[in-house]
Amino acid sequence: MKMSLPHWKPLRSARLVEMAAPIDLSIVIVNWNTAGLLCDCLRALYAAPSRRTFETIIVDNASSDESVTRVRREFPPAQIIQNTQNLGFARGNNQGLRASQGHYVLLLNSDTQASSSALEALLDFMDHHPEAGACGPRLLKPEGGIQPFAFGEDPTPGYLLRRAFNRLLFQRPLHDWNTDRVQVVGFIAGTCLLVRRTAIQQAGLLDEGFFMYFEDNDWCRRFREHGWKIYYCPQAAILHLGGQSIARNPQAREAYYHSLRYFYVKHYRWPARLWLWLALPWYRQVVRY
């Protein structure tokens, strides 16, 4: 027996999409062994009425828990792409992007809880700012307070130096993620990243050379190269249950610096690459991850 999820008017098949009005939003969630969090994430999406239509695409990276079974049972409108191996964040999202049909596409982590009102606020912002290629919300911690790294800038040598010296001299981050001001930024974290389909058509999909980290930075950089602006919209806020420091996760830490090196190879010339090679041991000690 299928459960009734009337609030967001989910659309399940291509045939239904052709018969109905265009979908406002496609939500792509890449999952790996987070069954409970994923179901909580979906439950938050379906919890309250909304004037928008949306589709949900779950890309499961070969989970060994009950993720797929539970989604099929509890959220039958959700489309599931089931992989036989962990393809990583960028490649998994690209699978969802190729299957999506919405006017806007939202990359959303499975360890988030986003209300329909928060997503509507982001969609309304994009509707009223045609120059915006992407935007993202304020991220909140479970215990209250602001989750860091909701946005940032390209990791140029100058940026990394400012970040390191800010940590070294003042023991504080370079950015104020607690700001109430809407602002143009370099990139929005892929935790909750809303993108205009036209921008994707121009810039292309995520670069699968990034297994994790910096794929969102690279994507937003390519949007900017096509003339789009990237906005931080703190008036919309979502709960992010994860986001713990990568300093406590050696594998994540190494993946972070591997992706940083790849970003430099892709976007910067050899003097900057040489600088990174020389400065990286010192930088890692200063930022402590």
C-alpha cells in the first residue's frame, strides 16, 4: 500500500511530467549507508504544504544498510538510482542531474533537514534574481549555532595565506557565516546547493575528477566563468546534522588535500602549483586539518 504524500505534489514518471506542469525543482540526494538520516531528510521535505512541485532523486552508492528498502517502502514517490559501487559525491550527483527534469536542481546532503519554507525562499530568490546561477542557505548545527563552510572563495595562494594567517594570528575563520546579509560569494557548499538548469546547460556537470571536496567550488567557478553570480542567502536556513571537522577523519583529510591539488592542476599555472607544493605542509599545520 502506497503512502500518501500530498503536500509537495511529487511527480514520479516521465509520462506524468509530460502531462503536468513543468517541475519547479529536482532534489538530488547522494546516499551511502545513512538510512535513518536519509529518511529523516525526506520526511522533512514532505512534511509541510508548498506551492511548488518537485521530484526527488536518490542516488545510492552501494549502501549495505536498509537505505534503498526503506525509501521504497516509506517514500514511494522518490526515484532511486542504485549503484553497485561507491562512485563518490560528484559522479553520483551527475547521475541524478542527468535524470532530473526540474527548472532548478538542488544538491542536498542526506544528513540535512530542509523545510519546504526554506527551499521556497531559495526558489523565490532565484526567481527574482535572473543573474543568479546558484545560491545556498545558512547551515545550522543540531545544537544551535551556525555551521561553518556554507560558502567560501576560490583557494588561490592569496586566499589560503589570508585564511592561514587569520587562524594563526586571531584564531578565527576568515568568513562570517553568521551574517544576515545576502552576498555574492565564490561558491556555495554542495551540502545544499540550488542551481539554475540554464547554468548547468552552459557550464556542464560536476567534474568527476573530484571524488569529494572542491567539486562544488569548481562547479561554481565554471558558472561564474559563464557570467552567473553565486549568492549566499542566509534568510533561508536548514539543519545540517553532519559537517564535523575533517581533522578527526584521516581519510577525509587526505581526500580534501588531494582535491585541493587537483583544483590547482586544473585552474592554475605552474608557479601557483609549485607554491602549493612548498606551502602545503605549513598550511596543514596552521589550519589543523
